[in-house]
Amino acid sequence: MSAPARGLLVAALRSSSGKTTVTLGAMRALARRGHAVAGAKCGPDYIDPAFHAAATGRPSFNLDAWAMPPALLARLAEEAGRGADLLLVEGLMGLFDGVPAAPGRSGSSADVAAALGLPLVLVLDVSGQSQSAAAIVAGVRALAPELPIAGVILNRVGSERHVRLVGDAIAALGVDVLGAIPRTPDIAVPERHLGLVQASETAGLDALLDRMADLVAAHVDLDRLAAAARPLVAPPPGDTTPPPPPGQRLAVAHDAAFGFLYPHLLAGWRAAGAEIVPFSPLADEAPDPSCDMCWLPGGYPELHAGRLAAASVFLDGLRRFAATRPVHGECGGYMVLGHGLTDAAGETHAMAGLLDVVTSFAKRKMHLGYRIATTLADGPLGPTGTRLTGHEFHYATVVDPGVDSPFAIASDAHGSTPTATGSRRGGVSGTFFHVIARA
């Protein structure tokens, strides 16, 4: 058996501190030096792993300390790092940001680091401060003394004097300063309402990754960074399998409108023997009729509602498919299965009509957070009573739920009263809930 990968967790104390730039830049820069680098992402972000894959040439998985059993989380980290000499795990939000839960299960980046035995690389946005940055590092060490700090990377520094003031204060704590990156507002991944623009849609992605790599290589000691990594700890006993595939031969929508499907689910389905047959609704392609199930992932149908409404081959083929075989839609896929979708301009577009729901992106309200759901009927995610963990993140609203039966009952991580969610009619089902693991 090969030795476990060595890893680091790149974290910050708040969002927009520069984690993504540092992570992607370090991945690409180390890969250019001949390292076999792999990536993973803390939490339920379904966009960042594709950027990691583009930067490293290797698959990246989500690692979620709330939604995943500890054994599954550890196995996915091991799988992500297999064959690599360095695993860089990108944190989410602030290091300790999570939800109320048992120790180690809040979903925070700190929980993932502790579960896997990963040292922290802290990315600190030091714009607007100098020596006070040392108090942040001291606070991290005081709050989580069990988490080793491999070093600090200062971001958005203003001058050499600024670097000295901040760096000396942090070094006095006995913590290494691995680098200092100047303000570079022209190097950033474009964003939209659900986070980063998808990797497949980002124009000039390779050139952008190379610019990030050049920036990080010029201002961070990559040799010391790599040397600070530690082997992943041995996984604990327990269930290491994601939800089973919903069919043997799966038609899975995949294009700019349907891109949100967790990589560990696809990998798990393939490992269980399922065959994935992709198709593009935006290219007016129908699900392959030789498949035994159709899956419509989340994505951005609200940005392409007109094209989808005009995609007659897709819609007619989907309806024919649903007449004899199961179809399931998550989030954006759920919206497309409904009767109508209103875009941001207020124009309503006819969708597949396989479910009675009507949704709107014009009436925007953010829905965000973990969910635990129990299915109310046999379906693609399991028999009646299957308990699943997952996540919602969308701005669309249900303007008319219609008369279909609900798909599941769900509550959030804060102990909300379980309520009905989603829709089902015959073999067609849909929900805004993105499944991550079995509860």
C-alpha cells in the first residue's frame, strides 16, 4: 500500500481574503515545478473543485465535516491525494465558520483540518492593518491549539515596510511567514450570483491560472510551503460509500446550465458500476433512450431559460423518457422539470411540465444552508424513509408549488421544524436540495 499523501489546508479568517487565488496559484506553480499536486475543497461548494482540476490535472473532491460521515470524508481525502505528493485543501469562508453541531461536525474548515491532521496555511488580508495581524494568528492558536499552523501568507500588502511590520510581529509568535503578496486587483476569477463563474465558462482559464501561479511563485516560498505538509491521518472505521447510483446507465445533463453535481457522487456512481452518459440540453440534445434513468443537476437555467424553452428536441425527448423511466432534478434541474421559469427580466418561459411547480428568478431570495431530508416515497435516491444530508444554495423562489406530492421532508442544521420540500409525480421527482451523503 502506498504511503498517504501529505497535505495542507489553506484557510482564512473570512471570505474574500485571497484563499482561492493562493490555492490555485500554488497548485499550478507547484505542478509546473514537477510536483504531483492534488486538490480538495472544504464544504458544499460545487464550483471550486473544477478549478482545482484545471490547475492540477487531477480530480478534486468536496470534504464536508457536517454532511459526510467521518469515514467518508477521510476516504475522499485519501482518494483525492492518491498518487500525489501534495494535497492542497481549500477552506471555506472563515476558518471556524460552521453550524451548531457535535464537536468536529460543524462543517468548518477547522473541523476538516482536525479530522485529517492537516496543518494550516493562513491567508491573511492585511490591507488596513499592520502589527495587529499578529493578534489574529495568536487568536487562532489560542482557539484551536490542536491545529498546527504551518505558516502565514500575507495578502494585499502595500509596501516592503508594510511586510516588515506585519511579518516581524507574526514571526515573534514563532510562526513562519511563507510569503507576502501585493495588491493585484487585476488577477481574479469572475463571479456571479452563486459564486465563481464555472471553470468551463471562464474565458482564458489556463492563462489566468498561469498568472496566478506566476504571482504566487514570485511572492511565496513554495519549497517551505510544500515541506510543511504532513501525511493524512488514517481514516476512522465507518461507512465510506456515498449514496448509490440511481440507475445502471445514467443520462446526466451537463453544460453551462447544468453543471452542479458533486464530483464524489459521480466518482462513487462509476465505482459502483454505473455508466454516465452526458447530454447537453443547451445543444438541444435529449437524454439517451438506452439509459434507465435521467438526472438533471443544478446550475444556471435561469440564465438560459429562453434557449431551454426553445430546445424542442430536449424537451420532447425528456418527456418521452419520463413516460417510462425515472427522472430526477436537483435545484436548477427541478426548475426545468416544472411548468414555467421566470427569468430576471420577468419573462416566463415554458419548461418541461413534468412537475406542477412554477419558479421565478425575478422574485429573488437567497436560500442557503445545510439540509437533512427524509424521502417520502421510493425513488432514485432510495426507498421511502431514506435519510440524506445535503445543501441548498439558490436565489429562485417557488411562486406556485402546484398539486404534486412533496418529495421529502427536510429541516436545516439549526433544528428547524421539518417541512415538505420538492415535488414528485409518478417517476419524476425534483427538489432544491443537493444530496451529499446518507445520514
